[in-house]
Amino acid sequence: MLKKKNLFVCFGILSFSGNAQSVIQPLYWFSFNTNIKLHPLFGLTGDAQQRMIGFQNQQQYYRLGLDMYVSNALSVVPFGMGYFVNYKYGKQPTKFINNEIRIWQQIFYKHTASRISINHRLRLEERFIQDHSNADSTYLGYSNVQFRIRYRIYGNIPLNKPTMEAKTFYVCVWDEAFISIGNKVDYNYPDQNRIFVGTGYQFTKDFSIQVGVLHQLLIKQPAGTLAEHNTGALLQINYNVNLNKKE
């Protein structure tokens, strides 16, 4: 059911983007992801990202949250924070360099279907974005407050082993849709979608690397009349640390 709903969201975004003024740009993203287990019930989860359009326009993201382990399959982040350095990114850049402070929460659930390892992530974000006066470029502080809901479905398919374990080659596929809400958001339908297809290698249970092709559809203000189709390479390194001495 979740897969069908997500597909409907994606098709809705793609059909709308055909009516928007679109640009096509090459992207190159790098992501480092980690989960640090401190106790059987809680730990830290975070990531750092470097994003580029054409090896020039850049964004840098740093994010960290408290991860609560409800069960082996379910975890909840009640509170997380992040800082995002947004340069004038791509062919449709913002008028000013608008960095961002972000508070976020999420629910993460994983399960298997036959050989496929599947996880679902629902994330809520409270975004405090730097703002400027269009009239005289006056800096107004982090006064542009927006809210965002994002849902991702993610699947790993092992190739040389029956399950995802050490020394496993795998295929990775995921899709994520975004909806933005706020006083300065005048397009409240899904405004971004990301689809990734790639391959990876699970070195140990805590360390894996994957690389593949990412397509980002980004529908922009005003009123969703601008859109970007950004396609390129994404390299992800996943490294988890277990500091729980009881295990």
C-alpha cells in the first residue's frame, strides 16, 4: 500500500513538472551517514553531505539527531538539528545566499520481503532560513520559517548472498517525496522528488559503500512555475559505531 501511494505521488509530481519552466543540470552528491549506538535504547544518528551542480555550485549539510530504539525494526528521532550552507545553487539560484538552521523528527521502520531489505522513513522538518529584503538586500535573520514533510521508501537487494550481511554485493533503489508548508510557500503540493538506483558492497554489518544515479526533480517558487531536473552521481558511505559495552 505504501509503495502504491508513493508511486502516485511521484507520477503527480512528474505530470505537473511538464507544465513548469524546466532546466536540466548535472549533479554530483557525496553523503556520509552514521548511527552511533550509545545504549540498548538510544544513540545518535547523523549525516554530512556535499552537493554540487556541475562541480561548481555547492551546498553543504550537517545533521545530527537523538535516535530512540523502540524495537529491532522501529526507531524514532524525537529531536534533531542541522545546519545547511546554501550557496547560489544551479541555473535557477536564489537571489541571496540563504543558509538554514533545521530542527527535525523522524520515524524509521525496516522489514524484509523475500530477499529484499526494505525501510521506510517519515521525516518532519522545521526550517529556519535566512531571509533578505528584496528592496534593499537587508539581512532579516532566520525569519523565513517553513515546514516540510518527506517520505522515503528504500530497498536493498542482495546479489551474492541470501540476505544483507558482510561481504555482500547488492542493488539499491529508493524514492523520496517532499511537501513544503509555510507563509512563504505558495505551492503546497509535492514540490520535490528524488529517485536513486545504484549498487553497493556491504563490507561488514556496520560498513557499506554504494554509488549510483540520482534524479532530483525540484519544483520551485513562485507558484511552482520553475522546475529542475538534476541527474548525476551519488556516492554514499555508511559507517555505524556500537559503543554499547553491554553487547
